[in-house]
Amino acid sequence: MVEGEIAGGLAVRARGVRHSYVRGREDLRGVDLDVAPGELVAVIGENGSGKTTLARHLNALLALQAGSLTVAGLDTADPARVWELRRACGMVFQNPENQLVSSVVGEDVAFGPRNFGADEGQARAAARRALGEVGLAGFERRDAHTLSGGQQQRVALAAVLACEPDVVVLDEATSMIDPRGRDELTRAVEAFRCERGATVIWITHDMELAARADRVVVMCAGEVAASGAPADVLVDEALLSRAGLEAPLAVRTWRALEDAGVVAPSAPGACPVTTEGLVRALCG
Amino acid sequence: MRALSGYVWADSPLHRAPAAAKLAGLLVCVALVVAARGWALLAVCAGCAALAALSRVGWRRALQPVWAMRWFLVVILAMNALFGGGPALAGAGTPAAAAAQGDALSLGPVVLNASGAAQGATVVVRVAAVAVLGALLTATTRPQQLIDGVRVLLAPLGRVGLSVEPVALAVGVTVQFVPTLLRESRQIIWAQRIRCGDVSSRGILRRAVSYVRLLVPIFVSAFRRADELSVAMEARGYRLDDEPRARKGRHS
């Protein structure tokens, strides 16, 4: 992790984080969140539930209005350490095209390292290494505009990885790309997470993706409505319905099979949340 | 589309030349193109062709922007041929007046003016030459080099208080954002066609009004994209000042 001491051994520690874009309406209403180093946390919730606002606070893109937030041991309210924080916590945004600073892939990926003080050679080496990590080795000279959405999003991920972050926040990074692109990005995230042991906070509407996380955080109306293992949270249909979400396909299929009497009603925690889990449960 | 931003990987004297020198050379060449007339203009055009050959980016790439604005050039030529070329004579449009003014062709109310056509051709050649020079610059200069080049050229102005960094970055980002905005413009045109019919099948006035209507969503989209890009850049450590970057980074 970074040079600083990590508060309580946590990669992210949020206490009572509040935010209002306009007077009289709270977009974050006292968010408490702890994320352990190396953990993959999926943050889910309907549009307007405060997911993106929280993500922007993690990178100090928004000024903290109330509460406290520490990311990778750095206080997001400390203006003197904001650039250190942005190096330690990288962000991948929703639209891959709107993150491209340069039309040349290698130049785009080297942009972050240059800003954080790397010289030309170091920036290029970091870009080459990061592109290799996301499966785009040899793409340095390619025109970013000719790449597929999935490839562009992997370039965006490489741009973040080139800065060697401890925490990576993906803000609905798969919502504008096709299923193949989503799979490519998911594999790339898994690969670098295994290799570097980085913490990943994945904000998503994709319940199948959330089902593969270590932990799921459900946001509802600017608050954390629930937090727990996917097997506990994603089977709570009342909670998901209240948060404007629906259970993963595996859970819905399992419930339908239970209702049809094909399978016996499952004990708490036994309902499969992933397709693989469903197949295992059905085929033994 | 890519003509406006696409760097062509090649090894040529133009590729190897410093970006600041190329930018300064572009300004000088544009001034020459604007000032030259007649044979001098043709000589400048020959110089542009020589630069295109020297750049090794290919004729197709060098002439791509000219092809992209071919209809605009045709309109310039036609407008000059029809309405340019000296003061209108009394009874203009009549065969006698046309003959008196040295018109090349008179077809009823449409009178093509020879001197106007020559003037139009000059304007077209100038615009095309500038477009080719711009294409050669972007095809032989990577965006980061372009930003650095602008930074070097504007450095003297930094001493009198101009903030150089934002201007340099704005140039680079603008160049690389052009393809995205062009594609978005086309999508908006398609959306308008689906809902309002094909604008190109209407009269000139209605077509012009339809294109003006496109400006609002295109501007909204451009501002939204610019906002998202600025947030993404900030998240990657970019800051709007001329101070030396952080030297305590992990890469140092």
C-alpha cells in the first residue's frame, strides 16, 4: 500500500459522508463504508442512489461536505495530499471515449504517470507494462478511436494501472460496452487484482458481476442499505426491490424452480447467485 | 474523419522534425498561401505537394480533408463564379451585360463570371492548401508532441502572464476530440432524419434551418463530453497550472 499508515488496516474508511449538489436535497446521507485491502466490493443501486457521488469522493473529485473519508490511508479532505490520493486511487469511468486524452493509445496511458512526475522513459515503460496487464500489449501505437468499446475501456483501465494505484474504482465501467467487452474488462480486472492484490470497488448495475464480488454494498437514496456477502445480499429480493434492483438471473431461476416444485426450498444462504453455482446446484 | 486527428506511424523528415518547428512552419506556410496569387500560389501548392511526398503519409491521407470538404469547396467556387468578379453592371444577367463583363457563360438568369470563377478557384486552392498542411501536421505529429510544441511556442507569452499549459492541452484535446464530435453529429443527423424526415431532401432554406437545429444538441453533447473528460483528466493527476509536476511520484 501507500507510504502513509492505513487507517485501521482499511483501504477505504468512510464515516458519515454527506453530499448535496443543490441546497435542500441530500445525495449522500451519511455513508459509512469499510473496505479491506485487496477486497473486491460491488456497489449496486438504482440511478440516483448516490453511487457515482460516492465514487467521486473516493478520488477527491468532490469536496467533502460532512463526515470523514480515508482512502489508502489518505484523508480525502486534506488538500495537500490530493494528488497523492489520486495516484493511490484510480478511477475508470462509464464512457470509454470521454476518458481519452490522446488518440494514440500509448500516449493516453502515459498521461497519468507523466502528471505524477514520471519522466518520458518511465511513463512509456509504465504504459507498456499496464497495456500488457490488460491484454493490449503492442497496442501503444494504435489509434484509440479505432478500437472496440471493450478495448477502449481496457485502455482506460491501463491508464489507471499505469499510475500503480492501491485502490481502483470502476464507475459503471461496463454499462456502455458489449458482453464481449464486459468479459474482457472483467478478466483484466481479475488478472491485475490477483497480481497486485489491489482493492477494487466496482460500481455496477450488472447483478451477475456483483455476484462474483467478495462483498456487495447496496445503496438506496444516498445511504448504504445493506452490505454483505453476495450469497446473503443478492437473495434478499425485498431489499433489492426496495433499492430498485432485481436479483441475479441464477437467483430468479432458482426461485422459479422452487415455486414449480422442481427443487426443494433452499435453506438460507444455499440459493445460488451465479450461473456456475446454479449449474452446480442442479447437476450436483 | 480520422484525417483530423489520425497520426500516421512512419519515419520521415517531417515525423522527426520538432513539433514546435512544424507548428511555426505551418503558420509561415499559411501566411504564404494567403498572400500568394497566380503563379506564386501555384508554387506554394507545389511546395505543399513536395511536403506531402516528403512526409510519407500517403496522398490519400494528405488529401483526405480536402475530399471531406469537397462540397464546401464547390459552393465557394460556385458562389464566386455567380456573384464575384467586380461590380455588377446595369442589366446584369442579360447577354449584353454578360458580354460586357467578360462572362464565360450565360444560361438565362444564371450568369457565370470568368473573373469571379478565377477568384473562386484561388480561394478554393488556398483553403485546400491550408487543409493539406494541417493534415500533414497532424499525420506527422503525435498529440502529445503537438501539446509540447504549442507549449514551446507559447512559452515566451508565459513571461507576460499567459497561462500556457491550458492552451497547449486545449489544442491537443480539441484535435483528438474532433472524430468523436463528428461521429456524434452524424448520429444526431440520423436521429433527426428518423423523426423529421430527411433534411437533405428539403429546400435550401428549410435545410439550413434543420442544420441550425442540430447545433443545440451538438453543443450540449460537446459540453457534456468536455465535462466528463475534465473529470477523468483530474482523476489522472492533471492540474491546470504551470507548476512543475509532483516529483515525489513512484515513478521518480
